[in-house]
Amino acid sequence: MSDRGIAERWGRESVSYREFESAARDLLETDDRFRAARAEWETFFTTSHGDVFADADVARPRDDLFVSALYYDFVVDRCIAFAEREFDFRLANPEPRANTDALSFSFRELHRRVTEAADVPDPAADLTADDLRSADTGFLRTLYEGVVPREIRLALGEYYTPRGVAELAVEALDVDDLASATFLDPGCGSGVFAAVCIDRKMSAMAGAPPEEIVENVASSVVGIDLNPVAVKSTKLNYLLSLSPVLEDADAESVELPVFLTDALGLSRDDDLSLAGEAFDPSADYLVGNPPWIPWSRLSEDVKARWRGTYADELDLLPHGGTDARLGHANDDVSLPFVWVCVHRYLTEGGAASFVLKRDVMKGPAGRLLRTLTVGDRPLALDHVHDFNRLRPFGEQVGANAAVYALRADADHSFPIDATSWTAGDAAPDFATAETIRATLDAESTGIVPVDDDTTSAWIREGAERGALGDCDHDIRHGVKDDAQAVFSIDREELADLEPELVYPYLKSRHVVKYGLFGHELRLVPLRKANEDNEAQLREQYPKTYDYLRSNRDALERRSSSWLEKGPFYNVFGLGEYTWSEYKVAWCRLGFKPHFAVVSTVEDDDLGEKQVVPGDHFMFVSTDSEREAHFLCGLLNSAVYQRSLRTVASEEKPVSRRRWSRS
């Protein structure tokens, strides 16, 4: 089945989808049990994934995702039913909730209600046994991407892994005895890692009776996920991988160890069962691509459980000072997720291979990885597959990735062996490890810390270090207020405020190398963060105070932990340094090491006034014009640019630690 054929047969433009969607949306308006299932699903989803719908650029994201997920489950379920008929077996646990009872409703019952309400074509009507035999792990990825809108997929932090990357990750584990090895993917997604592990086990057991292979695999390759769609996908991928032996195995039914629960035990901690008995998912090897959900999307309850459950035990806060909090620098949960899974599931002396951002080798959020310890367990990083600026998740996803292969309870050493993958003459093909090797250029290299501190940025051996050394300048964060609608001021609003507290405000588009082009207006009602100036504001700037008080509810709803102290209109990233005469500033988003000196600007309404760098900026403050321009010229010079590119991540700013070496 080609990608185009899958999209035409089952995608959002297909007759099957349109009929199913129309009936499902009608049932959401008229059927109490259908609405109750959707409400339970939404609660389950937001508890585990946070408010993933807030930024999704679709009209009704909650309904859209529910209907899309239900339709996707319907297609996968019909494919499973077809496989059961063709290969003469029964899947004992087809429902996502089986073995954990994570949800009270049955997806199959919802399918039945939809198909009774409308003439929905059977998705499996034209399938053949050869279709199933030839289907690869990309089949479900194509189906999922054809059904669930891209905006929602990105909000979920779901980057479905191409098989070639999964094959490299499993190869990097260097498993001694595949037949006896146990594998766990704690965020199993579409099931591609499980499929690769199954294929390798089946190859290692070639010649064994089919029943023995099925029994071995179905007890030793385990998946966990908090998304019902992912659990169902993995079960189908599991069956497709087992199909060569299922056809010949004398087995009436098979039960698959794929569980709908929270692998971290935070939003829920279900008792797992398999074949009617308690099941322990501990494994010799962990594999996968963990969720890349930003901390900001998690519910406050889940954040609190992270901090209360694992933060101290596993030392998940290796930053110092104000950095010492989960969620620093817009981190996502992927790396702490891996650390907790190693702690909970990896047997002594086991190994793990995960897809993570390549940024963790350099950025502040990656310092956890660079400690190479999980609690009191030392780790050795055996190999890194670095994909540099390639896009293994597709051209629409700009997340740069790498594979990290770790060994538990082992001492680490440097340099770390690494393979650096770059584009070759042919178009990159991530379908298999073989096509990766055929279409990409590979260079063997080593990775080392930038200095004697092994938790400092890791760089390639031989990288430019000419501009690295000690420096006494402090790096500062721009103003962060988390209330654009309140603090961003239109010129028509100036008459309703005291203009003394409104400043030219810089966003990323306003600054380029050596240049400042434009600004917006921003209300800055304090001189420093947490300042107790409410009485002064009320007396000296009554219009501004009334304006802020009229927006008090919105300001108090801000969720950032940076703003928990101070007045209700508090902001972060504000201090004496903000008001220095000169600043050397640069954008911290998708870091490009371009620097500019900023000071004052002439505004038509405000007159000449000091600029305030916004949340997207980092800067160094000084009252010396000569020093500011000297620093700016130095940092924009070729040797500094090369050095900064060496030690700076692609997604995070130059940190205080990196600045001290520049």
C-alpha cells in the first residue's frame, strides 16, 4: 500500500472518513453515552498531556482530536479483525484499556454507534492478506498523519519515528542474546521500536517452532503509552511483525503486552496484568522516542507530582540558582522521562537507546544527560547517532534529533563514539537503516566536554575553541510577563495610561547583526521583578493602576512559577541591568549568534526612551558605550562566531555557563 493509496482510502478526504466524522459529530450533539465517553477521554487526555489544545490552530480542537482518534482506532480495529480472520487467531486484548482498565468505555462500542448511525464503508473491505504481509511500520505513520491534523500532532509532542532511525537505535544496544532479551518501549507511539525488536528476535530464533516464537515475543517485547491511539497502533504493528509465524502457529489466541498507562506513574499508576496475572514490565533494554511535550503544557498537578516524586530522588534539577526548577529554558519532558524510565524499569547492567534532541549535548536542559547518572546509578554513553540538521521526522517538523545509546551501572569515558550523519548526493531516506546508509554521508567522530567539567557543553573533537576562556560578564534574560494581551500597548491606548511606564519593546524580528529595526510598545509597571510598589503605582500612576486592576483576573491566571511572588502585575527578567545605558542583545529563539548594541530609540509618541529587550532576548548590560560596541564587534567576529556555534545549542540561548567560557 503506497502512502497515496493509504491517504485516498482512509485519510481525511476519503469517503470513509467523511461519513464517519459526520455521524460522530452528530452523536456528540445527541447521544448522552457518546458525550460521556468524549468527556472522560478529554479528562484522561488533559490530565496526562496537559492543555495540548490551547495552541492548536483548528476550529474545535477537542472535538477534532476525539473524532480523529476514534476514526483512526476504527480503521486499525478493522485491520486487526481482518488479520484475525486471515491468519486464524484471536487477539485477546484488542481494546486500548485492556490489562489496565484505564478507561471505562469501549472504543468498539463507540464504533458500533457510529456505523449504526451512518453508512460508513468498511475500511478493510478491499484488504488482502498480501496487503498485510507487505505493510511496513510506515503504514500506520502515514495513516495517522493522514487522519490527525498536523497542528494537533505537534501540540501532543508526537514525532513518529521512521523505521530506519528505530533500527539504528536498536542496533546501538549491541544485544548479546536476542532470544532471551526483554525490551520495553515506555512511550511506544506507533509501535515502530517494538516492531524492530520483534523482527530481530524472530531472526535470532529462526528455525524454532512458531508457537515458541510467538510465546517468547509476546512476553518479552513490551509497550506502554498514555495515548489510546498509540496503544492500538502498537498492537497492530505487533501483529503485522508476528504475522509470518502467526500463520503457522497452533495458537487460538494471543495476548499482547501493550498497556494504556503512565510509564512514569504520575498521572496514573495502574496495576498491569497479562494472562490474568500481575505483570512486571522491567526490561533488559529500553528503547523509544519519548514524548517531547513542553513543561508549560503540563497541568499544575502533574508538575507538582514531578517535583514531589522524582526531582530530588533522581537529581532532575542539576541547574543552579534561578535555573534550578523543572521547566527551565522551555525544556520539554523527554529527557526526564528517559531518566525516570531507566530508574523504574531498567534491570541492573541493562542498556537504553532513545531518540532525543541533539541540543541536549550542549543546551542547559541537557545538563541532566551530561551528568550521566540516574540517582545513584552511573551511566556510560556508548554511542551517539547525530543527524545534525537533517529532518528524520519529515520536512514539516523542524526538530533536530540524535540517538543516544546508554549502558546502566557502568563508568563513562571520553571521547564518546559518534556517527555524524549529513546529506549526501541522494535525497535522504529514513525508511530503513540500509537506506539511511545508502543516502546519507556518515563520519565517525568523538564527542568531548568543552572543558574539565564533564557536564559542560559537549562538542566534537577538534572543534573551534580559539575564543573560549574565562569572562566576568553576566548574561541576562529579557522581560517575561506571560500576558501579551495586557502588557502590549496599542498607540490608541496611550491616552489611558501614564506614558512614563510604557517603553519601546524588542521582539525577535527587530534585531539583526549590528542592527535595530523597529519596536513595539510595552507597559513595564516595575523597576525590578517582585518589587512591592503597588501603593506608589496607585498614587503616582492612577490610570495605569486602574488599567492593571481591570485586568487582574487575567494576570492572576498566569501559570508561570516565575511570577508566584510580588504584586499581581509582577514580571520576570527585570532589574537594574534592564535600565543600563547600553546592552549587547541577541535573540534566544532558534539561536543564531548575531549580536547588536541597543540603547535608546526616538519614538513618535514617547520621545527618546530606553528600549527594553523582550522575552525572546538575552543580553549583557553595561553603562559604557565603548565597552558595548567592543563586545558586540568581538562577538560578531568570525573566530567568536565559530566558537559560539561549537558550544551553543540550536534551540536554546547562550547560557551563563557558556558565556563564562567565551
